[in-house]
Amino acid sequence: MDKKIGLFWLRDDFRLIKNNGLIEATRNHDQVVVFYLFKGEEFKKQEAQKWWLSKSLLNFKKKLKNLNINLEIVETNSFKNFFDKLIKKGDFTIYWNKVYEPDYLKFDKYLSNNFKNKKIDYKIFKGNVLNEIEEIKKNDGTPFKVFTPFWRSAEKYFVEKIPSKEKIIKKCKKKITYFKNSIEPEKILPAKKWFKNFEEIWSPDEDSALKELDIFIKDRISNYSDGRNFPNINGTSKLSPFIKFGQIHVETIWSECIKKKPKTIGTSKFLAEIGWREFNHSLINHFPHMLKNNYSQKFNNFPWEKNFKFLSVWKKGMTGYPIVDAGMRELYSTGWMHNRVRMIVGSFLVKHLLIDWKDGEKYFRNCLLDYSPANNVAGWQWVAGCGADAAPYFRIFNPILQGEKFDKEGEYVKKWVPELKDLAKKFIHKPWEANDEKFKLGRDYPYPIVKHDEARVKALNAFKKI
């Protein structure tokens, strides 16, 4: 046993199963301290996630306590300053798992060099992915830009890998504190109490993630291929926030799904969603410019319009298009939005309103519990047509037809846009055609802010300019 203290730097790893860095620390040291660095600046634009983070820290702290491990939250403005100070102590061995974002991976290199120079023992482990970023490349050594061949290659690589021996966490001898001035999880909660509703829907911890996965595989995965398209039914896994915060490892999801026999198209489709996450992480690391700008440079000349009024009604779910409004209200109320609806509301913003995808990305970042730079940026660029392997810009979703196709009975719309709940079914996705004494457009529900056909023509003309 190493007599030094084992420090584990907790990031997106709120789990005990397959948490390689933490497991290794407990196997090598009698005393382990887990620390989380809270950088308020980073979460300024991610209000919803402050709630999930606060709860995750609270729940994980309790779990670690049973293992005689203290979880300490340290508030800092700069990771660099924090570690420069920590290095001076030097009485520890430190462990952490990778986060697959360019800035984090760059910082890993900086830290490794510093620890090496100061002769401090450190160990970095694989994070929450199936394959390491550099493992999946085309035969010529360049990164994939198209999803299907990427996933074919990634899946094969993962399946053929010799699985690493499953290690489990060990209980420590005694609990110690290491950092001065650590803060309580409650301090991280958003100032606005808008998240009250989240508490009834979500419980951010590893046990809930495993339970959700279990229920999903038992009840829904075989119909996932179709079920995932209908927002009125519970057809998806809703695991995305748990994956983002590492309450569950994607390898755990993989192995549980593979056990389900016979393997259906539903299982393959679901695992392909994990594949998209892997693809998105590969993209942002090989083409980091896309985190702030268009992946496809030709879109740099796209004539986006600045329209604060339109942007504001889109955010509030008051565009006059029921399926769009339902999605935006679901997002604000639950911190999550159905994936099919994410595509519809995204397409509406960039194609009907000609508002830059970056404005949508920013709003989602603030409201989504499952926000991750790779998925959010890649998802928005997919919808806008400027991403890798994206939907072509001229494919413009018709929000009326999308509603009629994927919310036939209007149940999803009625749930989130209750002012339409008494309308006849055939008008639920086009309330402006209703001739109802009790319902008045402009009073009970807004007029559509744009006409679909006109907006479509305008969008196609804008696209011609590039």
C-alpha cells in the first residue's frame, strides 16, 4: 500500500462501477479523498446543470461516506492556479479519468508534465467512452467525417477488444479531510428556483441510472426503433443526463444491452445512439473549430437574421406552431426534450426563422440537464446543415406534418400546450384552421409568427447565397 494519500479528481464520473481512476486509488491507498473543482464561471451559462451537479455531489458524497471516503468540493476560478498550489504539497498520488473535450485533454498534458517534473505520481484513465478518440481512424490515418463508416469501424474495434478485468472499489481504512474551505453541494444550486419541477422527475445518482437502464431494456428497447420517434409515448431511455455526468458508463450500457436476447433492430438502433455520441466526441477533438463555429466553412457567409422578438417567442414556446411550442415548454419544465422534437424545434429556428444555430445551442446549453459540448454542438450543426454528415440544409421540416405524423392524437401537444386541449384532433397541429366558438386565435394561443410556405422559400433563397 502506498503510504501517501490517494487523491481522485472527480469530473464527469459520479459512479462506483467502472470508475477506473477511483477504483485504482482505493486499491493503492488506505486513505483516499475525492475532490470536485467547481468553477462557477463554467456553469454560468448552464443553469439547469447546476441543479443536477448539486444533487449528484450530494448523493455521491453519501455513497462515498460508506466507503470511508470524503468528497470535498473546492471552489476555484482557475484549474491551473489550483494545481500549481496543490503541487507544492506533494504528499499525494493523484488519479483521474479523461474528459473528451479538447481543452480538458490539453490540460491533462499540462498537468502530466508538471507532475513528472515535480516527481509526483499520477495516473490518468480512460473516461466514459467505448473507444479512445485516437483508436478510431480511417485506413489512411485521417478521422472519419461520416457516421456510418465511423460506427462500423468503432463497433468492430470495441467488440474485438480484450475486455479489461472488472475491478471493484475497496473500502478505505479511515475517512480524512484534505482541503481547507470546501463548500457544500447546496451552494451550487441555481439562484432561480425554476428547477423545483426537476426534483419530481429526476434523481441524479448511479442507482437510478442502473434502474432506468434495466427498465428500458426490459420494457422498451425491442420497440425502440419506432418508439423513439413518438414524443407522446415513453419510448426512449432518458439516460442522457446520467451518461453526461457519468452516473453510468457507456460500457455498462453496452454490456447490459448485449445480454438482451434475441438482439433486435431496437437494440442496434439504441447502441447506434451511443455511436453518435462517440462520433460527436471524435469530431470535436479532430475539428475543434466546430465548438465555436461552423464545421463547414461555407456557412460562414450564411445570411442569418438577428431577430430578438422571434428568438424570445421561440424560447417561450409561443411561436404559434403547437409541436414546436410543446417541445420548448417541455425543455423549460423538465430540463430534457424528446430527440425527435429537438430536431423539429432546431430546424424551425434555423430554417423558418433564419436565426443562427449558435443562439439555439446557447439556450439549450442553459436549459438541458444532458448538455455536453460534443452532442449539443454536433446536434445543432446537424440540423442546420453545416455539420459533418449533416442533414442537407434544403431538407426543411414542416412542423405541421411532423406534428401530425409523430403526435397523431395530439397527446404530446395537449400535455405541454394545455390551451389547445379542447380543440378537435384535426386542428391540434394547425389551430388557425379551427372554427371553434370557445377558442380564439390571438387570445387563447398566438398566431403563427411566420407562414410555413413563405419561410421555406425564404430559407432556400438564403441557402442559395452560399
